[in-house]
Amino acid sequence: MSRDLKFVQALNEATDLCMAKDSSVQIMGLGVPDPKGVFGSTLGLQEKYGAERVSDLPTSENGMTGVAIGLALAGMRPIVTHIRLDFAVLTLEQLVNQAAKWHYMFGGRMRVPMVVRMIVGRGWGQGPQHSQSLQAWFAHVPGLKVVMPTTPHDAKGLLIASIEDDNPVIFIEHRWLYNISGPVPEGVYRVPIGSARVMREGTDITIVAISYMALEALRAADVLASHGISAEVIDLRSLRPWDERTVIDSVRKTRRLVVTDTGWKIGGFSAEIVARVAEDGVAMAVPPRRVCLPDSPTPTSPALSAHYYPRAVDIEETVAAMFGVDLPEVHAPVTIPLDIPDMSFSGPF
Amino acid sequence: MHTDTLATVDTGTVRGLHRDLIRIRLIDERIAALYPEQEMRCPVHLSIGQEAVSVGVCANLRRTDRVLSGHRSHGHYLAKGGSLKAMFAELYGRATGCTSGKGGSMHLLDLEAGFFGAVPIVGSTIPIAVGAAWASRMRGEDRVVVAFFGEAATEEGVFHEAINFAQLKRLPVLFVCENNLYSVYSPMSVRQPEGTEVYQVAAGHGVESAQGDGNDVVEVYTMARAAIERARQGRGPSFLEFKTYRWREHCGPFYDNDIGYRTPAEFEHWRRSCPIERFEAQLRDSGVMLPEELASLRREIEQEIDEAVAFAKSSPFPDAADMASFTYAE
């Protein structure tokens, strides 16, 4: 049975189901049991599972990540939350030197089954330190897994798969996805880590999209279709491991590739995808392109951030140029301000 | 605390403390002797001079209790009962090593003995120890966790983050600081304000804290006994600072007094305070152990070391095909 749930409800339900079936699952982070419950994703859990398993934490990100690693090594399955990914930058020592290494460097004798949820902010003046999309850093490190679901279905299925995984999983959520709705099956199901999903089939160009950019890519695909260009949209879902097969097979078919990411272009995960496809020797009709963040920190003023984030129109124009097609200048009128995902969002974060 | 304190410890324990002290000393001295052969191809941070802290603390622990440590971990690993053969094999990079050749001297592990891991990033196992203690409580296991670290670790943020949390949750953890005065070659005077006593910094977090003579194994033993008992009774964490001294170079088998970061007088002061010589003097004075027994004890340990080295040197290297194995848990 499927019903429509919001992305945030899917996260909450996945956590609830895992805690109900496995007493070693616990969730911890600043504000986890507070009245807002990490934007709603942890609401109601402490009432059901108690203050030990659903725990607030001191504002000690690196130390508490170490605590979570210790919990995981000693038989628990902790989920750690960060209301902004930027705070998790404080935890790189424990994540990179410790969580990612203990299984390897102790010859397979230690396991770190933990999930670290990080939320990427956008808009409403989040600015330089509340908006960073640093998935490429984590995806660079052997020993970590990295996932970035887009749909409510995948948010639930990937969170369950991540909680059940015996490795440290970096689970990155884009804040602008929290209120989107979609069909979500009841009960426990898993979306395999490392599997991409073809969101829309097409024959002329492959658009590989990460996280929120998958929604922009779908919008772009609609517009491109009206100009006779059939775009295949792939939601990557997992960055480490990533589904090389699905992407390469698609580009082999379409012979054109655009990658769009919520992160920066230089040294970003988009570079890894383009490089891998190139290494595979896939013949392409035109050079691949990337639609990512420009090379600056995130500005705060809406007047500046409106020009910072790539949108569907940027993907459309990039694709059109690859086909030598001129798109009409006028697009659908902008009906909502550019710094919020939809009219239900009224800030502040 | 001297002979009078000795009287409060039973004879079997006294003999055990003595044996462990000598054993750790002889093992690290053997590493120092063999290291120039260049067959142990990993950095080694020897425990020589600091053995009494490892021995005095671990003598109070059960096998099911857990110990974590840092870069200078040989003493902690051995005092907790870590396998000597697996340790030597690890130093020699062999497949039979305690981490199958993946870790080396800086990443010792022996789960059966309760040695729960060591890493060289200063202070990084402190929060992990706290997490392990929390897990044990949540799972209803009766375990105490000990985190060993040097005084430089108390300059790390994670130390303060972890000890605050341990006190907040009243976790069964013992924080043991071996204050050997130097972080590599940097003395306390360039790292902490004049007059700072490390144990008082810990006390600022509300944790039961005390300072002791780290070269007096009986003092370490009795102080740790009280702290571990406290943790076992669910009365929360403690912090013990023990002043001690590393004899050899920060990393490697040699002495480094010639490079000028510490004075000959300082070194000589601490060498005269050798934890083994001091303890043996106490033993002789109290008639617990006779000189001929000491000689046979040393012979017995040397033989154990011979066997472990032979085991290591005759063990196979890991297969090249295993280079990337264990990157992920299956």
C-alpha cells in the first residue's frame, strides 16, 4: 500500500520503523527531541523510544561524532543529525580518520554501522555557512558511503538501507526537498545504496542529477521535450558507491551528457561522473557539460542568490546549446520568489 | 606512598604488577634492539619509562572491560592482556598481526583481551571510549572503559567535548592522562599557561579528578582501583593524571637527549625515578620477592619474547590481493 507522504514524513517513518524493529538503533543530535524535531523528521520519536535512544546532544559536533563511533563499535546503530551540513565540517576528523578507517585498519575486526544525516540549506539568506553542498568531500573517502535521496520514496528506502548498513553512511538531505510529496509504500523496504534511478526515459541526451537538481532536471526535460529534445533524467541517489553502469549505459544510448549537482563545479562530484564516462570510452556527439554552482561562496542577499543557484532554465539552455538550438527567451513566468522552494516555505530556515 | 601502601595490596597482585612492569620494559627494549634491522617498517612510540601507569590501571580491570589508547600504546595493549605474538607480527607487517598488517604499531587491537583500539591522532579515541561506555550501559553490560592519553590530548577540543558528555551522562569511564611533559618535543611551557595542572582542568568539567606519581605503580594501582570501583557502581567518570617521563625519543628506538629539547639533569632525575627500580627496592625492603626470583622472571619473559619475535619473523606477509580488503564491511 502506498500513500503520498512528504519527504520529511518519509524520513520520520523510516527512523520509526527501524527503531521499532531493532533496539540497537538510536538517534541523536542537537534538537532531535525538541519541539521542532529537526524540521519534523524526528518528531514523536522520543515519546515512543525514550530519552536514551532519542537523545539531544551538547553542541560538540566532533566529540559527539566520536561518541557515535564508539556506540557503533560497541553494538549500537546510531543516527547522528546535523541541521546544517556546515556544522558537520567540525566532524571531519572523526568521520575521515576514524569512522571511515576502523574496519579497514583493524583488519575487519571493527565495524562502524552509523548514519550521519546532514541537511543542505538553500535560500532565505542561508548564506556562506548554512548552505554548503560538500558531498564531494565525503565521496572522496574510501570507507564512507554517501547517499542523497530526492524523492520521498527514496528518502525512506535509502534511510532504512543506510541504518541497516554496517558501514558509516553520510546521508545528505536537501532542505528544499522536505515539503515535496510523493508515493511512499508502507512498511519496511530498502532502496539499495549504489543504485541510480532513471526518473524519465529519453533518447537524445542524458541528464545526471544529484539531489534537488533532479527536480530542476525534470522541469527542464519537459521544456526540452516541447522543443523536440528527448532527455533521459537520472537521479543518481548514491554517490559512493555510485551507479556507473546505469549512467554509462544511458550515455552510450544518447551520446550526450549533462551533469547537474547542488555543489560546486571545481573538484565536485560532477567531475567524477564526467571523468568516469570519458574513461569508459563512451563516444559522445558533443563534449559533456556541467550545471553546478558558480565558483564563489553562497551570497546571502536574495538579489545575489537569485543569480547564484542554477535552475531548470540553466539546464535547458545548456542542453539547447549542445544541440545548436535557440530557445525562446521567454519562459514560464516566475510565480514564486527565487529564494524559497514553494509558497509553503516562509523562512527562516 | 611507599612500603606502607604496598602493605594494602595482596601479594599475588604485587607480583603481577612487578611481572607486568618488567615484561613491558623488556618487550619495548627488544623492539628498540631489533628496530635498526629495519624489518619493522612502521613508526614505533615506545612506552619505556611510563610502564607503571599502564600496569597499575589495567591490573584493576576485568578482561571484559575495555581500553582505548593513542600513539604510545604498547604498554596499554600489553597490560590489558593483548597478544604478544600478534603484536610483534603486526610490527613486522605480517598477516598474523593483530590487525592483519593493516594497522601497525599505531593501531593495535585485541578484542578478546578488551583492548578496543588505538590511533595516533591525539585525543581521538577519547570520545570513542565515551561512546563505547554509553553503549555498554544501554545494552545492560557491566563494563568499565578506560581511555589512555597523554597530557597533550587535554589540549584537544574532543577531550573537553567527551569528558563533558561523560559527566553529563555519568558514564562508566576512567580517563587516564599520562603526563610525560612533552608533545613530541614541545614542553608544557609552550602549550599550557604557567601553573596549569591538567587534573584541575578536568575537575572544571565536574569530573572527580586527582593527580598521582606515575612512576609509583602501587600508587597508580590504588588510585585507579578507587576510580574503577566508582565507575562500576554507576557513580560516573573519573580523571587521573599521572606524572611520568618518556626515556627514548618521541618516535623510534633511540635516545634523543643530544638534540637539545630537554636537559641532561631533567632526564637523569626521571631515570633515577625508574618505576621498576623503585618498585623492586620496595619489594626487597618488604621481602616480597627475592633477587634470584627476579633473574628467573626476566629469563622467562625473554624466552616469551624470543618466541613471539620468531613467530612474527616466520609469519607470512599479507597477500597483495588483500590490499583493499576490509575497506567496507560486507
